[in-house]
Amino acid sequence: MAGIVVISGNPRAGSRTSTLAITVGQAIAGQLGSPEPHVIEVGSLGAGLLTPGDEATAAALAVITEANLLVVATPTYKGSYTGVLKVLLDRLPAQALAGKLSVPVVTAGVAPQAAAAEAILRQLLVELGAIVVRPGLPVLEADLAESAVIAQKYAAALDW
């Protein structure tokens, strides 16, 4: 099993959303006594996301389906998750996430937008069969400088 897998749906690898997602994954791993999470930067897959047989995309999908727990993060684009995240998750077969715990992490400029995008991402994860942790983690862009503190508080508050 791949243990904890962090999926950053930002089109740009190394983004503030990615940093938050990785920090959340590490905090959860610390709470559970798990190894460091495996990180998938969806933006790094590039055009391979749309190319049948792309090895990097196939490897990412294999890691996702082998995970015990997923941290799925996205910035809010047009009131929802990013297109690159949707394209990656669309490559999974129906119920590919059945029984997997999933933590939705969303960043946005304003609280209502973050909460709405978190609900939409939650719906997508449920559609794929995931058991989605409540609450998810909507974070305002203005608070991203405090990612480490936010991640630690969030992971400590989860009832495992």
C-alpha cells in the first residue's frame, strides 16, 4: 500500500496550495505514525494527462489507487476545483477510491468561495467511492503563510 498520498491539483508545481497540502499530509502522517506521504503534483504531469499510455500519469493513478488515505488539494478556479485535477481524477475507473479516506483541502480568496469549492470537491471524491473526512479544510489565501500551524491544528482535531 502507498499509505498517505497528497494530490496537489494546482497547475503549477510548488504552489502555496501544494505547500499546504504537503504540510497537511505530513501532519496527518505524524498523527497516525505513518511514513512521509507520497506527493503527486498534477501540474507536473503536463500534456501526459491527456495522452493515453503516458507513463507518469499511469504511475500517478497507480499510486492513488494503492493509497490508504488521500489528501486532495486544489486552489479555487471559477468557483470549483482545477481542470487538471478533474482530468486526473476522470482517468480513474468508477469506484476507484472505494473505502479510501480522503481529505479535501481547498484554497480560495474568500470564505464562501472556499466552502463552496470544498463541497464540490467532496462530491467528486464521493462519486469515486471515497470516504471523505469531515470537516474538510477550506483555507483562505491570506492565511497560507500559516500553513504549518493550520495543518497541525487540523490533523490534531481529526478523530481517527
